[in-house]
Amino acid sequence: MAANGAGGVGPPPAGGGGLLVPDLRTIEELYQPSLNGRGGPIAPIAIQATNFGLKNEMIQQVQNLCPFRGPGDDANKHLDKFLHVTQSMKVNGVSDDALRLHLFPYSLQGRAAEWFDHLPRNSITSFDQMAKIFLEKYFPPSMVTQADK
């Protein structure tokens, strides 16, 4: 099992601190396919639209115009670009917050996508929370301190 960057095992903590809970599943359990899927870090959100699904054009815009790969990329710039790209995307019966939450994972590539996939299941309930967790990971306060020196 790999270290999570904080010296522990299992997924990184959602709030950026606290105790890590080790993942006690066996290797065999981890590699078993699941018909129900693991579920992602985004908690179910009430959506008024019937038959809601992201349009391919929306996903492609996010992937092409604001990709984020991980360390080395500017996290603040990524969020600004993501918000700019998604501000004109509207779906009847779907809040801007819900739409952004559903689109955000498509903006992540490489290690950033892996990081997102390992966040605790149903741990994210708003885009503001997602942005905060993202910035804690990719633009922690220590970076500001280092930049001031």
C-alpha cells in the first residue's frame, strides 16, 4: 500500500489534517470488481432536472481549456480558468454549484486525477468545499510562506 504523502497509508484526509485511518482491506478485496462501483468523492446532490447528464461538449471544453496535472501547475490559475470556462454553462434544473462539481474531475489529469479518485467517498458536498480541498493540496499555506522569503 502506498504512502499518501502525509506519512500514512490510505487516502489523504479530506480536511487537510487529523488522523489518518488505514485502509484495512486485503489486496484481494481491493482488486475485486464491484457491480455497484466504488462511488466517487462527490456526494449525491439534489438536481431538479430529469435525465441529467453532462454533455460531451462541456466535458471537452473543460478538458481542453483548463487541464490541471498536479504539482508544477498553478492551482489558483486553474480554478480561475475553470470558473471562467464554466460560468457560461447552464443546464435547466441544475445549480451552478452542482454543474461545477460534476465537471471539476474532468479538468484533472495525471497525478491530480489520481489524488481526486482517492478522496473519501461522498466527502465533497459543494464546489466551495472542493476548491478549498484542492487548494489545500496544491497550494498549501507553506507555499505562501516560501514565496514571501
